[in-house]
Amino acid sequence: MNLKELYQEIILDHGKNPRNLRKTENFNKDAKGHNPLCGDKVHIYLKLNENNKVEDISFEGQGCAISMASASIMTDLVRGKEEKDIKVIVNDFLEMIKQKEELNTKLLKEDEKTKLMCLSGVKQYPMRVKCATLSWHTLTAAIDNSQNKIDKESLEI
Amino acid sequence: MNIDNIKNEFPIFNNKVHNNDLVYLDSANSSQKPKIVVDRIYDFYTKEFSNVGRSVHYLAVAATNLYENTRTSVQKYINAKDKNEIVFTKGATEAINLVANTYGNQYLKEGDEILLTELEHHSNYVPWHYLRIKKGVKIEFAEVNKDGEVTIESIEKKINQKTKIIAVTHVSNVTGAILPIKEITQLAHSKGIPVLIDGCQGAPHLKLDMQDIDCDFYAISCHKMYGPTGLGILYAKKKWLEDLPPYQGGGGMIKEVKKDLITYGDLPNKYEAGTMATAQVIAFDESIKFLNKIGINNIEKHEKELIEYGYEILRKNNSVRLISNPKQKGSAISFTLDGIHAHDIATILDEEGVAIRAGHHCCQILHDKLELPATARASLGVYNTKDDLDKLNEAINKCKKIFNTK
């Protein structure tokens, strides 16, 4: 276990001053993510242009340094990428954060990979992996339009 | 048994956590287990095991006697009038579900109101929620004040003609406030309303006297009381247990079963369907003995001193925001740190061997009210010391260092 690996300068910076923490105007895809165990919440907004490229991406939410930094770094990396490539990147990240040594996708540049690898310290903290993955799963849901149906029974009181 | 050396009774403290001594401040979640309780489970399984209440062989009779001994010990410990007012359940959650189901089905109808408080743990809210869905009853919440308390006045404000049961926590697992449960019960009874107390955070720390409190139901979690997991207790006045229908059906709870007729067993069997958590019940007798050996008055005194000390040192730490300040303080203290999320606090504290809980502590209603998504909570048990709280404070300072906050 190494706290310094977990709370690297870049994580603390993104955690404290998250990039893209706002709501995209005229977004055309979005999804909400929620971790009921810890209460972390994130809402991802995507604006895809006519070529299916991410013109803008932003998020709203609240959570720990890890979840905020992860959403911040993710939104920075995804801007300008093609929609079809995003899922490959997401899967690569999810595999890395759970087990794999490094990122394999060719869709990310080396400096982008280096930035993402700053989150790899989370691996040593199994209870915190969900903090790092929440925004990524939510991004997938936004692209797929697969927002989980919220339990209606509990809302209609 | 001297409370100052009590850590020696708990084998868990022989282990290191990340090469540090364990500072366990998560007893509101679950307490650690004294060696005598752990040994009792082993001994029962290796030397005395049998199912209870069914067979007539030697082991079955002995096990049944041990099982019923615990019921008597619990009756005495909480000063219930009758040993058959003690029902074993799989937890306090099941105890509350039992009441919500049986009382709810028998007595509640559309438009009736259940009065809870904003302090309730999900386990004293969600079981009642099903009655909203099934029967169209309404749930009201007595408000918490800025100190994290629910007063008798805020309860009174929400009582009306439609209120059919009041279910409140004895002690908040977040703010630590001790509620005036005797006064609440008196008030409710004066209006003919029964009262359920969620005693999860009360029973391990405070002297209990069911006849004095006079509540109708009191739910206990045994694993928070230095006992095994998988076990809870519902105390209920005999008149209710005789009156209400069974909760679950199965073996052990019946008298006569025909193709066209089933009659139910007498108390306490009526509410204990199927094979119960036998070893846990038998081992829980040792938990009661353990508590009795220290003496509940000594426990109350020890923990009161500690919680006051906890408030004192955390108040001096200028990044700490205490979320409450109840006049009657139970054994939990919750806080936030400027610029550091509760989960980050918990991870950093853990590295120092300091075990706390971070999150909403199964109290989302309260956290919504506080407008905080998560808080950090330190909660106490008999084994804690001022040194533990000093280590908590030092570990908090380490959080500030890592996050470079003041």
C-alpha cells in the first residue's frame, strides 16, 4: 500500500480543481451515475458533432478526490475522440484499473496514457476502485443511452 | 474486570493493520468480539452441538437448555417482565421487519400514519416503506435540529389522529444524539400509540430497562454488543406477541399441522420459524456475561468521558467540522474536513491503522438534510481509550498534510 501512489500531485490537482465541471450547452447525450454505497454522484453530458466526434464533454457531481479526478481526467481525454473509439478506451481503462499492468489501446497517445496511469494506484485499494470507475461507466451509459431505469416503485410515493 | 485493560480480552488487537496497532473506531457499525465469545462458538460446535427444541437426545436437551438460558439472560439484562418477550431474529433489521409486517398488516390501513424521525437508519425506514406501497399509509418524519437531536417537541408536532405507530432510534448512529425514549413513549401512550425503539446504538452502551421505558418494541443488534453476527433480538410486550400473527412460517413455530388446518406454537416459538442461529444465541450469553462483568454503569461512564474528549480534541482541530453537538451524547461522533472528502479521509486513516466509517452510514435522509453527501464517523466501544482518539486526531492531521489543506 502506498498513499503517495494513490494521492499523486496530479490526482490532488484534478480533485481540487476538476476540469470540465459544468454542464455542456446543447448536449445530445447524457447519463447519471450513482454509487449508493458511498453516495458519489456524477452526471455526464456529451455533445457529438455530425461526424460523431466529441465536440464537448462535461460533468456535474460530487465525490471524493479519486472520483472527481477520474472524471476530470476522463473528460479531458475524451474530447475530440470519435464515439466508436470511446468504448475501446473505456474498456482499456477499466481493465487497467482492475488488474492489467498498463493501457494497451493505440487510440491514446503516450502522454495521454501517462496521465491516465496516475490513477493506477487505486488498484491497491479495492474498496476505492468504484470511485475511479463511476464516471467511466456513466460515460458508457451516456453513449449507449442505457441509463438504468430508476426504480419507479420507490419514486412514486 | 477492569475497563482499562479491556483490549486484552479482544484477540483482534493482537494483529497489526498496515504495520500499525489497530485503532478501532467503527463499533457503531459492528463491535469486535471478546475471546470468550469466540471460544464459546468453537466449544459449542466441537463439544455440544445439536439443533434445539426438537429431538429428545442428550445433546438436543443440553443445547435447548443453553439456548433458553440466553433468553433468560437477555430478559434480565434488559429487565423485561417475561422471558417470552425475547424473540431471537437474524438481526435488528429482521426485528423491525417483523413488527412492520405483523403490526402493519394487522392494524394499518390507507391514510394511517407512521411517525419516524430524520435520524433513522435505513433499517428503521425501509421496512415501513413497504406499507406505503401495499397499504397506502403515510410516513412522517420528526425533524432533527441543528445540534443533531430529535426533541420530544418535534415528535409531538408530528403526532395526529392518524398516527398509528411511532418508530424512533434510541441513539443516532450519525449524530450520536440520545433520544428521550421514555418521554416519547409516555407521550405516545397518552394518545394510545404504540412505540418501537431501534436500539442498535443504545443496547451496547446504555443501561436498559424495558419496564421502565415501557416501549412496546425494542430492536437489538447482537453483533454491535460484542456478540456474533447473524443475531438480533426483538423485545416486544407479551400482549403484542400474543396478539399479532406469526411473521414467517416453518418448522418449530407450529402446534398442529393438518391438510386443512394449521395452529401456531406458543411463545416464544411462534416467532422463531426454522432452525435458528443456535451457536450465535448460545455464544451471546457470554457477551451478556462480559458486559455484566464490566458493569453497564462503568461502560456508560467510560464512553461518556471518551466522547467528551473526542469532541474536545476535534473542536480544537481547526479543519474539522463537527456535524452535531447533542446535549446527550452517545458513542458516535461525525465530522467532515475542509477540502477533503470523507472517503479520502477513511483511506488515509486506514493506512495509520485507524478504522472509521465514511459515507452516509445508511442515513441518507439525514445526510440530505445536512446537505452533505458523506461524513466521516468515529464510534466507540468499551475497548477504546483517549490514546485512540489522539491517534485519530494525528491521522486527521496527516490527511491535511497529504491534501495540503490547513
